Amino acid sequence: MMEHSLPNLEAVLLVGGLGTRLRPLTLDSPKHLLPTAGVPFLAHQLAQARSFGVRRIVFATSYKASMFEPVFGDGSALGLELVYMEEESPLGTGGAIRNAADALTCADDAPVLILNGDILSGHDVGAQVREHVSRQAAVTLHLTEVDDPTRFGCVPTDSTGRVTAFLEKTPNPVTNRINAGCYVFTRSVIDTIPAGEVVSVERQTFPGLIESGALVLGYADQAYWLDVGTPAAFVRGSADLVLGRLSSPALPGPVGESLLLPGADVSAEAKVDGGTTVAAGAVVEAGATVTGSVLLEGSVVASGATVVDSVVGKGARVRSGASVRDAVVGDRSVIGAGNELQAGIRIWPDVTLSDCSVRWSSDI
Ligand code: GTP
């Protein structure tokens, strides 16, 4: 992380979404608090924001709103001032920014950083903010380049960096640059979003600003970037942090093949690698293989079981001879011998798959 001086920069963190794509992990918790490389996901984003000079952050909460403050408090332990704003019902990304802005203290012409609370990014936020200020833009969007832009809306710019359109998903995208979920707004521009209404920045605010002739800039780069909104991306993000592919001041241990938290019980004869995190009270028995995965508190991977690119929920058990790949095992569920989970299958909490020989997949 680079240290930049952006004194008194305020930020709004969008953390009110339902996280439906991450169910069942988000049935009891906002996705933003899921243990990621050993700490709540947001701990990485907060530490990174601080390293870029942010000192005050307004949380825009809605889904499971009361769960954030007990974890992060007033932020003083992190060197931050944290404020919590709640929407009674979700107002969408734009409505949430408008609602949270009531808690901002900066001047009308000051830049405000807006962060989607489910993004891991190594980009230079300081450079994005400086570009915004020097060009006197209304909004400056971080844009990232993806291999397959057909899965996203795309964001073309002209040769000066001005965003020319905000295009929906299409089979023939005009650029591989997409909205990366980190914006700089000039404070007064937030007041143009209608208050108390459901508004999407992507579908309404940005296209509206472009149409009105306001300067919407793109800040494009190729730094590490990941939206952890799906189970596959979530495990990848956690593993990348453990492996050091993205550095985080909040990583609670050295970078390496695995992160074994205090109280994890991992046999010296088990293979645990690929950026796996093993939580307190979780057990990996001799002869088990766990790669690129997240084992939550109290889970057990038995001798001879295999877990790859997966989440094993709290207190869940993967029995000897079971194989779990690209899957989520809900809290307290049991995967009996012979079961093969694969291809994005998600097992809800408290389910027992008894010993048998069945392949469970989301693509059959
Ligand atoms: P899915 O339900 O899985 O589609 O995801 P999501 O709606 O939780 O997240 P999405 O990636 O669509 O949203 C981007 C960011 O905005 C995430 O950090 C969400 O928590 C946040 N967000 C989305 N909708 C709202 C909202 O209505 N209010 C607030 N405060 N935040 C929101």
C-alpha cells in the first residue's frame, strides 16, 4: 500500500446490500463481515482506506445494520472515525450515498470517496482523488480491465478520460473497461441525487450526469481488482490476501501458503495450501487436503477428505472420503463419505448428506 497525504478525506462505505449471491454465508451476516483471510472482510478495506489518508468513514447500512458497530465501534482502534447511517429499507447504491451524506462534514467542493464494501483493489486511490481534484470533475470512477467484459456493463471514455456512456451488459462490448466500484464525488454533486428514494448510481445517477454534460471521469488502471460478491470470488479473494497477491495491512499473520489462526488444529500430515485460512477451533486431520479454501470456526476436515476452492461453514464437517470443490458447505452441515460437491454447489446450514456416492453440482 502506498502512503498518500489526502488530509481529512471523508468516505462513504456502501454495506447495505443483501449479498444474495453469497447465500447461505449471508443468511446470518452481511457479506462485509464474513471472515476473509482471518478478519472481517471490511477490516482490509478500512485499513487500506486509512493508508490512503482517509480518516472519517460513514457506513451506509441497511441489511443486518446493527451488526457493524459491535465489530468496528467508533473506529478509534483503527485510527479512524466511523459513523453509522441506516436505511430502513435499502435505497440502492445512489439512495444510500444520498442518505449517508447527511453525516458528512466536509465542504461542498471537497472530494468524497465512495467505496463499494465488497471490493478488493490495489489501485492508487490517492492518484484517483488527485485526478478528480485537478480536473474539477463531478465524479471520477475507478475503471478496471477484465478479460470477459460481456459479463458486466462497460464504461467507454474519450481520449481525455471523460466517460462517454454507461452501457448495460451486451454480447459486443465496446471496451473491456468496467466500473470498479470506487468513486470520487464532489460533495455538492451528491445533493443532486433525490433524497429518500431508491436510486441506482449505475443505472440512474451516472448516466444522468453524463447526459447533463457534467464531467464524469474514468480513472483506469490494471492493478489487482476483485469483486468478492460470489462464493468463488470470495474464496479467491481470501486466498489472494493470504498468498500476498494483494497486500493488506489487516492480514493477521505472515503471507504464505496458509493462514492458521490461533486455536486452529492442523495435523502436520495434512496438506494445507493455496492460501487456505483455518479458523480457531477448526480441525484438519492427517491425510486431509485443503487448497485455496476458507475453513470457518469449529469446522472439521477429516482424514482422507479433500476441500478445494471452497468455504466450510462454522461447525460443519467434511467426512473422510468426501470431496468438496468450488462449493459452500453451510454452518453445521455434514458431508458424508463418498459425496462429491462441485461447480458452485451451495449446501444450506444444518444439512446432512449421509455417506453415499453422489456427485452434487450446480451445473447438472
Ligand atoms: P447481491 O445481493 O449478491 O446481488 O449483492 P448486493 O446487492 O449485496 O451487492 P452489489 O454488489 O449489488 O452492491 C454493491 C455494493 O453496494 C455492496 O457493497 C452492497 O452492500 C452495497 N449496496 C447495494 N445495495 C445497497 C443499498 O440498497 N443500500 C446500501 N446502503 N448499500 C447497498
